[in-house]
Amino acid sequence: MSAVWEIGSSTADPDVRTAEPGTLGGMQGTRRFEGPSDLHLHSTHSDGTESPAQVMQSVHRHGLRTAALTDHDTTSGWAEAAEAAGSLGMTLLPGMELSARHEWRSVHVLAYLFDPDHPELRAMTDRIRSSRLDRARIMADRIARDYELHWDDIVAQTIDGATVGRPHIADALIARGLVRDRAEAFSSILNPQGDYYVALFAPDPVTAVRIVTDAGGVAVIAHPAGRAGLLPHRILDGMLEAGLAGFELGHRENLAGGIRTLRRIVAERDLIVTGSSDYHGLGKPNLPGENTTTDDMVARIIQRATGSAPVYP
Ligand code: AMP
Ligand code: FE
Ligand code: FE
Ligand code: ZN
């Protein structure tokens, strides 16, 4: 595969397209991306409602010039996003939001600029996506006992090969007129405490970070200070030892107390801090650019990554 994000891939003008990892420090003042940056966006390749190209257009319309596509457990949107970014004159950081689990709670690990062909990472995302499909079928069967809902309704809400999740079941429930919106579906039928919920397979957070790091990527915990509270320090320490680069402190779901604690860890360990929207198109109220990442932090992510390169305009 010779994709534009391949490290060292040559084009007619290698200085324009090819990012050598680790050289940004010497390029201060000539950064090839433009901030502010939004590094957490979803498309129809997972649970967003816009195609990767539409996501890039939406982000551009909101005045952003650097973005990362971070669909859940898949890289299948990268090519389309790269092409759209190119035609819009934007910089794209190919990324992903990798599912992980600590005991009962789901943990989301944002991964940037990893090698999409890394065998262990591919095997892991394949396994998660296939477990998500099985799990959605079981949930659909359980829901069908009480509501007029069929598996075909859910299939109709997903594009071929997409990472299937509860949001697609929510969209099927909306289409059937059983709930008003995704938020209502999540607080009722899709609630983890309810009778219909089934957990999906996901690696533990330390393994998730280790695999991303082994694939040359940069791992950042998504919305790390949400309602579920911070992960135990023992797990955070394990993740940092496995190569965790930082925290997404700018996210609407983070709570102030947790942010304060994480800021202390960031200062002690000189970690990367990001801010992003977690845009899902119409699937969530989150809008591109509602939180952003500073140029210095984007530069640190690019400098640290060895798995793939950004797509520059
Ligand atoms: P799953 O990974 O299939 O269990 O579904 C979790 C996904 O649902 C997350 O990625 C969120 O983007 C989305 N989600 C969670 N809660 C809500 C909500 N209240 N409204 C819309 N989307 C949600
Ligand atoms: Fe999502
Ligand atoms: Fe998430
Ligand atoms: Zn997300």
C-alpha cells in the first residue's frame, strides 16, 4: 500500500508531502499545519452521521484547518478524509478512537499517526469490530422481544463495513418512532443498567495503549474526566508506562475536579494535552471547534509519531 500518510512515501515534491518524524523541532516557524486544530471527529465509518469528506467540509466551515478523523476501531475512512482534506487545503492527522475496557467501564483511547497495517493493531480492531457486530445482534434480539425492531432496521442505519455501535441501534429506534433522539435512546433502552445491554469485547486500557504505541502511534485518553470519574491511578500509571502520551482535557464531558487532578499529572510528567469536539454530525450536539488543541501540542504529537505521517495541503 502506498498511501499518502506512509512515512517516507515519496511524491513529486517530498518536502511538501512527506513528514519526517522528529524533525518538527527544527522547523519552528515553518510548521506545515495551521491551527486551531480539532483532533476528535467521527464519520459514518463508525457512529457519525456524515461521510469522512462531509466531516472535513463541516470542520472547514467552522474555520478549522487541521483535523483528525478518529472513528471508533477503524481506519477505513482515512483515504476519503485525506482526499477531502487535500482539496480543502487542510492538514489531516489520521487517527482512531480505540475501544478499551476497565472492569465495567468503557475507556476510549485516541490514537494518532500509527501504522494502519500494524498486524497486532489490525487483529485487535478486527476482533473488536466483529464483537461489536455480534453484540449489536444480541441487543437487537433482546429489544425485539419488547419493541417493534428488526435487525434490518439497524443494518439500514449503517454503511457497509462500518463499526457498529449502540448509536446505530438508537438511529433504528428513532426511525421506528420509538424514541426522539440518540440521547433519549441512551438514557432508556440502550442504558447499560437496562435489560437489553450487552458489553462488547475490548482490551484493557494498558494493552490498548501498548498496541497503539507499538504501531508507532500517539495515544491520548479521550474524555478522561467524564461522569464515570478518573481511572484508578494504578491504571493511569500502567497506561503511562505503556506509552500513553497525554489526556484530552478539552472535552465537553470532562468534569472540573477530574481535570484539576489530571492537570497536576500533566505538569509532573510533561504530558500532551488536547482539546476536541468529538463531533458526530447530527448524532450529538457537539460542534467542530468547540474545543481545540494548541499548535504546540499538535507539533508534539507529530514529532512523537513514527507510524504514519500527516497529510499536508
Ligand atoms: P457503544 O460503543 O456501541 O457502546 O456506544 C457508545 C457510543 O455511543 C459512544 O461512542 C458515543 O459516541 C455514543 N453515545 C453515548 N452516549 C450518547 C448519547 N447520550 N447521545 C448520543 N450518542 C451517545
Ligand atoms: Fe461515538
Ligand atoms: Fe469516546
Ligand atoms: Zn469519540
